[in-house]
Amino acid sequence: MVNTKNQLVSPSSEKPTEVDQKSKRVFPIVGIGASAGGLEAFEDFFRHCDPDIGLAFVLVPHLDPSHVSMLTEILQRSTKMPVIEAQDQTKVEANRVYIIPPNREMAIIHGKLQLSVPTVSHGQRMPIDGFLRSLAEDQNENAIGIILSGTGSDGTLGLRAVYGAGGNCFVQEPATAKYDGMPTSAIKAGYVTKVLPVANMPEALQAGANSFNILSEINTETKKTHGVSHILMQLRTITGHDFSLYKQSTVIRRIERRMLKHDITDIEIYARYLKEFPAEAHILFKELLINVTSFFRDTEAFLVLENDVLPQLCLNKSDEDNFRVWVPGCASGEEAYSIAILLSELMDKTQQNFKVQIYASDLDDDAIATARAGLYPINISQDLTPERLRRFFTKEITGYKVKKEIRDMVVFAIQNVIKDPPFTKLDLLSCRNLMIYLGAELQNRLMPTFHYALKPNGVLMVSPSEGIGSFTSLFSPISRKWKIYRAIHNLSSPTSRFNIPTKVPTTNDSKTPEKAIKQPMENSLAEISRRLLMQYFAPASVFTDLKGNILYVHGDTGKYLRPAQGQASLNVIEMAREGMEIQLRAAIHSASIENKPTLNHEMQVKTNGGFTTVSLSVRQVNYGSADKQAFLLVSFQDVVTPSNQTKRKVSSKPEELKRLEELENDLLYLKENHQVLIEEQQATNEELKSANEELQSTNEEMQSSNEELETSKEELQSINEELITVNSELQTKMDQLSEMQSDMKNLLESTDIGIVFLDEHLMIRSFTREAVRIYRLVPSDIGRPLSDIRSISDQADNLIEAAKNVLDSLIPFETELHVLNNWILVRIQPYRTTDNFINGVVLTFTDITARIKSATTQEALDLAEGIVNTVREPLIVLDAKMNVISINTAFETSFQVSREDAIGRKIYQLGNFQWDIPALRKLLEELLITSDSIDDYVVHHDFPGIGHKTIRIKARRLVTKMIETQLILLSFEIN
């Protein structure tokens, strides 16, 4: 029977939980776990990830619980997707990144993140396993698990859950990981879809998401027609197991995962690939088995089993009774061992000692081999209490091993529950998370089988997502929430006539009704005869193990055995009466070691003050069929002396009588010495036993100390991982701050603005190089009061008082200073920290000389323009380079020159160079060099198109008050 132990399946497991409202599609949720070295892996992952990939990402790194995480801020630089620190009840949306906060455990239920305070000690936390298991439970086939760089094994069980739920699992290539512990652990466990470098994972996720969206729109029957049925036929041919009656959605999802493994997108191509490579069929068969389970899965269900169900089932169990349990589809055995632990605890609590027989079966031989070994990874500590770990498990290097006392309770077997006969006369049948993957036909076949296997009032336990279907007449509910039922047996039950399949061949011979009635009667007479013969003719006997410990007593053995003095014992040698110990010990040794029987050995045994001749027989017998176990059958029988036997008269000489007396005395002495030696040997054995117990106690103490050291080591390792993560975050932050500092330095230096930072006491914090234009500052002045520094201008001395006023009133101050022919704009503002705290003042010095000159020049131009426009005579304004700045209307009219052609040109170039007059050049050069004005300078010149003109010129050189900007004003009087 295919095992479908899907990890953490909830009642709503077959329903989609996350729907994109725009596309109305279910989108996968990706859980990413990392530890040491994970920051670099996260950044590399999201640098290569498309922001519109259509997936949601939840990051679970190992964080220091006492340190504020900067991971959100750091990762936001690597992706355009919003990076959010998760909060309780946050609804997961596509194309977003969520990060677990420090000192929190996180799960996901119905698509919402659930945060809680950790309940386990720091070093034993497995946050990645916890989240991935909840993700598998909540999202099932839409879950994706990724394990990146880190130490330890956190995440391995989480991937096991995701893989069992039908999701995909990706692991970073160990060679590319900074720390390969977590990736290597996951790969060795075997629950991995692909092993890739981090940079290649987004592409693989994108391909998987596209395949998911396409396949989710195709009808299941269409898929089946196009290849699924072909694949199932090949599986049946190659492996001998038929999956056609299993839920097609589950089968298809597992097939798709194998297709993704081989980068195959067409199901028909995969069908041909399966035919060409039969080994792939066996791998697919293993995938369909889904060997995933855990200890005490669904804790509340096991609490009901522990507190309500098992105490009632075991209430009247005697030491000779058997408690029978069957766990079909047991996977790797965790559920069977969980029930064994509960029964062991119950027997200790109630002081009962009944026999427990737990049969755990599965179709997967590898899973059965794992279950028989009973060795599980370290991570199971999150499913078991520390007390149960200590009591029922042994800590080993690779994990925890179930102790022999629990392993002996469980028998594991390979079985197909659909075809093979069931185990019967059961007190408890636990079949959890198996039938949800079976079709309705198989479920209807299993329920009557389970009912037949249970005793009257036996208990059936299934998972919360399963039920008994329409078979309500066969079972009555004990717990409807956790799907625990009691079997109802009566004559009207269908299983009273139920035929259980069997592999024993049958014949076509039919018995007559008379033979059918006669056969039970013959069996009864044979049983009565056997018992009577045993009672009246069989010798008194005991059934023992190879060491002589009595297991069963037949007949009256009081004449041969009696309770020994001291601590109660059931060892037949210690209970033997006087005269029998030596020969009995030798006979048992011969039978157990050499397999040599002792038959009818006569000896004198002291009974009731006299001696009786007893015949002793000791044989070795074997019981069982598979691994035959050896036992001893010890029989006692009196030897009867005929009453008519004539006693021989012994006539002995006195010397012979004396010799016989001496021999008898010697024999008695030897017997006494031998008895003393036996007692001394027994005392020595007791001392050795006591010493062995003390050594065992010391060993347990050393083991306990070793476990404490291992726990301390795990805690230190966890702290070290968190410190590495914090160190990576701080290193990244330092790199960012260094870049920001370089950027700020270049920014301040490129602005040519002098800046002085002062603290609340007006002490110099720092300054830019442009600040030395106002204050004579050197690097060693940092930390000194600004008032101690001499300024270049006396006007700057008042800035100290202004800075004090700004610090007191928080009102910015602004002024202009004229320093060394330069104009400086001074601003004083409060220094505010990022949390709006006033921590000093900032003085900035901006050179505004160019702005002042520009303003002054514009002022002069405006003045000249006004003058020019109000004068009636022709007028022109030139700069020092003889370029025309302005002309008036009279000049345009008189000399036929347009304003557009004149502005910006030299005066000598106006009107096709008609103003290139030597006398005018001489006038202007003289004006610039020797005087500020020239009056009535007469020029005679022939102007083309105007004629000969006599012009009287007046010239003035203008200088502004603020800056020496020279302008020349020319007026013309035409005669």
C-alpha cells in the first residue's frame, strides 16, 4: 500500500489558501532559510530575481534575539520588491518579501503569518524547520522550500515536510555556500528537487511558476488522457503496484515534480522518458509513497489518545494479556514509536505489565529499514519533550536512537494494505493521513477491512482531514474533532460476513453442512483429550529461558521447588530443593550451551525431612518460525521403589563400617564446603551485580553530562551563527556608511560652500575646506571653541553671538559679509539629528560675489536703458569692449540702424562698417585711458545712404558704486 504520510496536513489541505485577486490564481509561497553566510546568499538571490515573478517570499534567517535586525534595510537595496519585517496576522501577498523579526517564531495559517515568542531555549530553536512545516501544512503543493548557506541541520525536516506535501525543494550548491552545513544536511536527507547555485534559483523558480500556472488551468482528465494513464500503466508493469485508483491530483503533482527535476515540460515526453529509463519508474514510485511523518503529529490528537482512549482500552489488562496495535502506512516509524512511548508511560503510571505488540507496516522497504534502525536526526527534539528524549532515546553523534525497550514493542513489516491480509484482533488501529490520497473506491474497500481487524470496542484513529465516510454503522465516534472512533460489532455488521483476502491458496473442494458442523466438534474433543492427558499423565514441569528463569509452570512442582531465602527469584536453580542444585545446574548448562539434553537422571532430593528419588529431564526447545527462540523444558518425576523388594542384608566388618562412616563424613564435609562455595559465589555475583548497577548509574550520569555538554555546544553554535549574521549585517552597514561618507565628502567639496559644525557648547565638530575663507581653521582645531579661532573679517566676530541666539531660539539666522572684495552669504541653522534632537548649530558660508556682480550689472543696464529711452538726441551705450549694449529710437531713425542688428555688436561694425571712423576710435580710446568725459568732439564723415554729416559727439564713462563696471554713453548732435 502506498504510504502517504504527508507532513502536517490540515483539514483544509485540499483547498487553496492564497489567491491573487487580479489573476484569481493560487500563487506559490517560497520559504527561504539560512544561517551563517546567509546575508550574502539573500542578496545574490534577489539581485537575480524578477520583481514581477508572481511568488511570495518569506525569509527565516537565524537572528540574534537581542539585536535589532537591519536585514530589511539591507535587502531592500537588492530588489525592487517591497521588503517587509513580518508582523502578526500579516497576509502574504505575491511579489513581496517578508522577514522574520528577531526573537520570534513564525508560522503561516490560512495565508497569514503568525508570530509567537519562542518557548524553547536559545540553542535548541529550529525556526526554519518550524516555519517550513507550517508552510507545508498550509500550502501543500503550493509550498516551496529553499535552504541556503548555514551551519547545522535546521531546515532538513522542514524540507521533508514540503517535499512530502508535494511542493518543490531547492538547496544551494554546497561548493558555492559560505557555510555548507545546512545544504549538505538537506541533500543527504534526500528531500531535494534541485541543487543549484543561488544565482540560478530565481530562473528555476520562474520556470516552475510558469509551469504551475499553465498546468493549473488544464483539466485533470485532459492531462490523464495525454499521458498520466500511460505513466501509471508503466509503473504497474515495472514495479507491480497500481496507482490508478489514487487521487489523480496528487499523482499528477508528483509527476510534475519529476518533470521539473529533468527539465521536461511535456507529459508525453516524460512518459517516453520513463519507458526508456526504467530506473526513473522506481524513483517515481518512491516519490508517490511520500514517506513523511513525525513524532506525536497533531499533538492534541495524541493528548486525547493518551488521556482518554488508552486508559480505557488498558483498564482491565492483566500481565498475561496482549495489547495489539496496527499502524498501516507507518513510513519511517515515528507514529508507531509515539504510540509505544504512550503505552510505556501508561504502564509505568498504572503499574501494569501487559504485553504490547505493535505492528507497523508500509510498502516502502527503505522506509521500513529506517524505522527498524530507529535513528532519527537531531531536529526531532522540537517534536518531543526533554523528558521523553532523555527517557526513550539515546543521544548519538548523528542524532537520537530509540531505546531497545521501545524498539522491542514494535514489529515492522512490508505490506500492501490493499492486497495483503490485515493484522487482526487489534485493540488500536492508527491510520493517519493515508486515505486522503486514495480514491473513493479504495477508501470504501479499506474501511470494512479496518473494522474486521479490530476487536469489539477496538479504536480506529485517522487524521483530522480524513473520516469513515458512509460506514457510520461500523464505528461510533469518540472524538469527532480528532477523528477517533470505536468499532461496533454485531450480527448485522457487514464485516460479520466479511472475507479477508489472503495469499494462502484455496481449493475448489466444498464441505457438506455435516462436515462443517462435525469439524468444530472434533477440534473440541481433541482439545479436551489433550488437556486431560496433560493433567493426569504429564510430569510436573517448568518452562524456562536459557538462564533458568521460569516462564511457565505445569503441574505440582512444590515437591521439587520452593521459594529461596532472600530477595524473591524465579530462577529454577535457586528454587531447587536440597540435593538437586548441582545436577540441575549441570543439566541446564549442558542443554543451553551444548544443546545436549539430560533425560531421566535420578537423584536423591530432600523432601519433608527425608530423601526421595527423583528423575530429572532437561531439554532445549525452539519456538517461532522466523528467528527461532530457544527455551528449556525442565521435568520432574518421582521414581517409585517396588514394595516387595527384599532388602539386602549387609554384613560388614567393623573396619568396613568405619571406612564407610569416614567416607560419609568426608562426603558430608564436601557437600557443606560446596554449599559454602555456592553461597560465596552467589554473594560474589550479588556484589558484581551491585557494582554493575553502580557502573551503569555512573554511565548514565556521564551520558547525562555529555548531553548537557552537547546542549551547551548547540547553544554556542547557535549563538555563533547569530553573531556571524549580525556581523554580516554590521559589515554591510559599515560599507554603506563608508559609501555615504564618501558621497557626502564629495558633495560638500563640490559645492564650494564653507561649513562649520558646532556642538551645543559651540565647540568645533568638523568643517569643510571652504570654511577657511572666513576662519583660519586647521584639523587640530576640532574640539576647540569657535570663539578661540580668529576670523579673517571683523564682521565675522558677531557670528558667535548669532550662533548662541540660534541655539537658544531655534530660529535660523542669515546675513551677508563683504570680505576681501568678495561677498559671502552666512546662514546659521540648528543641527538636528535623525530623531529630531537639537545637537548644536551649522554655519554655512556661500560665495555670492558673482550674484552681486550680476545684480549690479543688471542695475547699471536698467539705468542706462532708462536714460537712453528718455533722450531725444541719438544715443548709444557701449561696454568697455566697445560692444553695443543699447541704442535709442532717435539713433535708429537718424542712422538707419535697427536695434536687433546693433545689440551685441561692436560699434565699428554697425551699418556695414560705416561707423569704423578713425576719429571715433581715437575718441573712445582717449576716453577709456585719460578722462571720464569728452564734450563737443566734432566728426565729419560720409555715411552711405545718408550722405556727408558733421556730428558733434559727447561721451561719458560710467562706473557703478558696487563694482567697477565701465559703460560708455555716447550722444550725437547732427548738423
